[in-house]
Amino acid sequence: MFMDLGFVQRFGIEYDILCRWLLSVRKNYRPVSYHNWRHAFNVAQMMFAILK
């Protein structure tokens, strides 16, 4: 999503730093049964698909 939207190029984000940031967000996300990493990813992916 980030690469497809041009964020990596537009903001000069290195790919490995983006990957580490995403993994850090995933690792530190709340471990609850519904509003967890999987839910956040699904919502982000759906919004990306709708807006694209």
C-alpha cells in the first residue's frame, strides 16, 4: 500500500526502515480479541481498495 501510493518515494522512506516500522507496530499492537493487528490491517487494506 505504501509503495503503491508513492509514500516511499515521496517521503524518501527506505524500504527496510518501513518494514521495521510496520513490524514494530504489529508487535506492539493491543492483544485483544477484536481490535487487534489483524483488524487494523483488514480495515487499512479495505480502505486502500475503496479509495484506489
